[in-house]
Amino acid sequence: MALKFAANLSFAFQEHENFLQRYQAAKNAGSFKGVESGFPLDIPIDELCIARESAQIEHVHMNAFDGNSKGLAAVPGREEEFKQCLELSIKYAEALKCTRLHVLAGVFTGGITSKDNKVVTLWEETYIKNMKYAAQRLQESGITLLAEPISTIPGYFLTNTQQAINFIKKVDHSNMKLQLDMFHHQRTSGNLTQTLIDSMPYIGHIQISQVPSRNEPDSDGEVNYPYIFHQIAKLGYKGWIGCEYHPRGRTLDGLGWLAPYLID
């Protein structure tokens, strides 16, 4: 079963306190051909590049810099800051040869809720405008724009898969794709098999972890991952699967689930 798994260096290999050491740790594990991460702003670009190149492993995906606010893409009045954060993100991604960037949407603040229709409309318009800009700007740099629904951040603007697909249609740019995190989707909607079938034309990246624990995607939880992996392969998905989970103990000790899917 030819699936490609990427270790998430912001979640895994925490036994290595130094983030840079996790590139080599992921390579040494023998289970990963790539890695992904959050945005490593506090680490100089040249040090990141040296660590990645030394480990000879691909950095396939990262979160964009979010202005330290869980995202800016949908936040009215912060459009210029959004563009500045995007440029910084591109600088890091290009240096690391990373070709997928998850751009966070933002969080409702000051008592605003998803029931405030006028405000929500303004946020939706802002999101569409900013993501149109980001899709084009990232395409110029050879980077795919990703939108991920998130279930764990209170007040987050983008919370479910169908909402994300609707925005992808409205943005209407070939360079904007869905980042389908199976953990978040199971929490908000379930029905994973049909969702994979319906969403596959829009998917640009997949992430996995068990529900409800957000630990290894093994048998200890709600999701039957062997079945899910079979469905993903059956549907012809050729992209990366990011392992965005918290290991229960040492990362290496919890990789037994991955053994049947290793590729040459």
C-alpha cells in the first residue's frame, strides 16, 4: 500500500528538546520520508536548512506564520499584516523547499460569535479576498495553499470540512486545496469514508491522529485507521499524510502502527 507519511516535528520526537535534532530523529526512525511542522519562527532559516539537508529528509508541509493570533486570513482590518506574515512564511518555505503551506483563518474575538450575521459576512468576504491573494502569491512560488478546518480552537472561523470546501469553490483558484485532518473531521462530522470520497478532488494534504486522545492512529480509539488507509489508497491519493499526534511515550516506541505501510 503506497502511502507517504510525514512526521510532525511539532508533535513527535519531543524527547529531543532541540527542534533541529528532530529532523535527524525522524530520518533515523526509518519510517518517514518527510516531515511537517508548525511555524518555526524562533529558529534562524539557515539553521533549519542545514538540519534538514543534513538529515536528507523532505520538509513537505508547514503552517504559515499566523501573527501569533491563530491566523489572520479572515480577520477584517488586518489585511496588510496578513500579507506581511504570508511573505515571511514564503521565505521560510522556499528556503526549506517546502511546497505546502497551511494558512490559518483566525479567531472571533471580543464576544463575536458565529451567530452575528453581519460580522460573519464581513469575515467571510475578508477570508475569500485574502485567500484569493494567497493562492496566487503562493502559486508564483510553487507552494500549494491549504485550508484546514479546526475543531479545538474556541471561536475559530473555519470549523468543518464542508465549510472549507464551500470557500475553496468561492475562492475558485486551482492552487487552494483542503487540508483534511481526520481528527478534527471525526470530532465535528464523522462519516469519514464518504467524506474521503466526496472531498478527494479538493484534498491537498491529510493529517491523522486517534480520536479522542489525539495519540497514535492505532486501535485504541474511535477511528479504524487500517480501513481508512485502505480507502485513501483505493481512492488514488498520492499526497502526504501528516502524523500530527502526541505520542503516548517515546516516539519510536509508538510506531508499530506504521510498519504495514512502509514504502521503499
